[in-house]
Amino acid sequence: MTRRITWLGHSTVLIELGGVRLLTDPVLRGRLLHMKRVAPSVDPGLLTGLGVVLISHMHHDHFDVPSLRRLEHAATQLVVPAGSGGRATRRGFARVIEVSAGDRTDLGAVSVLPVPAIHPGNRYPFGAKTEALGYVIEADGRRVYFAGDTDLFDGMSELGDLDLALLPVWGWGPRLGPGHLDPERAAEALALLEPRLAVPVHWGTLFPRVNRDRTRRLTDPPHEFAAAAARIAPAVEIRILAPGDALEL
């Protein structure tokens, strides 16, 4: 049975466990608001047969309606933070589950546990205020933590035994706002989480079209994260993937 993750860019990760194909925070198109995709486009074949889509929060670079339209609505279970279900059903998804932190949900052979995230989760500019979440996905004796967008939070060290942590290490521009992990703080998160393996995400994919000074912020964050992790959490193996790369679990 396949046990694999494929990073598709930004916070979009295909997780294959327990015979279920889960996709996180789909951002699949070439342009998003004022941002351009600078990573390779997503292979449409990877989007077939999806069983579950996990949405961490409602920001445009995590809940992207045109990207969601590319998915198989009838067969896909959409999991969203509490208070976001109406926005999802209006986009044609009939199978929507609203969850809050702690609301464990079994989806076939996969168990999904929503966990806290320290990040503003509401839809700008006028959307209802909803919480941001991360998720712990468990099946086949493997446990994968997808952090969404978050800063360090109380209880991060209590998420349990983790095989893999998918941690954001940057954003979509030349600087970060509040509620994010930069490379150093992402390494501090590893010291709390103690996963066996970590993959940096949320970098090198989107960048403002009008900003020409982009090279360093598109390429350096995962390497800065790996260097910081070697100091702060040396027992954790770091694997830096390019968009489209896969990792067997």
C-alpha cells in the first residue's frame, strides 16, 4: 500500500495513507491575487481519485476557490474550520465537515485530528472570523502533522509521536507578518514536536508580481531552516523537496 507525500508547492501537499488520497490547502493555478506562481505547474494526474481535502484556514492562499473548482466535487470530502462550511457548500461541495481543534474525524481508514494554529483564520476583507487549524493525519501506523499557517503554540509538544512534520518556513513575499514560522522558529517547533522527519513547505512557490527582488526569499528559507534545525533539533532528519517531489513514508 502506498505511503507517500508529494509537495505540490506552497501549502499544498498530497498525502497518501491508508488507501486514501488527501490534499491540503489546494493552490493549483498560475496567478493568485497579486501573486504569480514561480514553481512548476501541478500535474493534473495527481489530482485524480482524491478522497479528502483539508483546509487549514480561509486565507486566499489556502482556500482558493478557482483551485477547488478543479477537483472532483462529488467524490471529495472537504474538511474546513468551524464556521467555514457555508462558503464551501456554495462552491459546489456537498460533502463538507466543519471541525474545531480536538474534533477527531475518521475518514475511511484515515483518522484526522484538527489541532490549534496561532494565525488569523478569517477570510479577508469581509469574511466571518474563523479559527485556523493544523491537522494530524494517522493511518498505516504513520502519523503526519500538517501545520497549516501557525506560530509556536502551547501544546505543540503534546501532539504525540510523529513520523513527519510538514512545517511552513516562509510565506509568499519578501517578509512575514504575525502568525507565521520563519526558519529559526520552525526549527524551534521541531524541538517541541520531535518528529522523526520534517519537510519545509510554504516557500518558493508564490511571489508578488511587482517585486523584482525575489531570488533570495524564494530559495533560502528551507536551507536556513535546515541549518537552524541542525543546531536546535539535530535528531530530526530534514528533507528539502522541490514542488512536485515525492517522499515515501
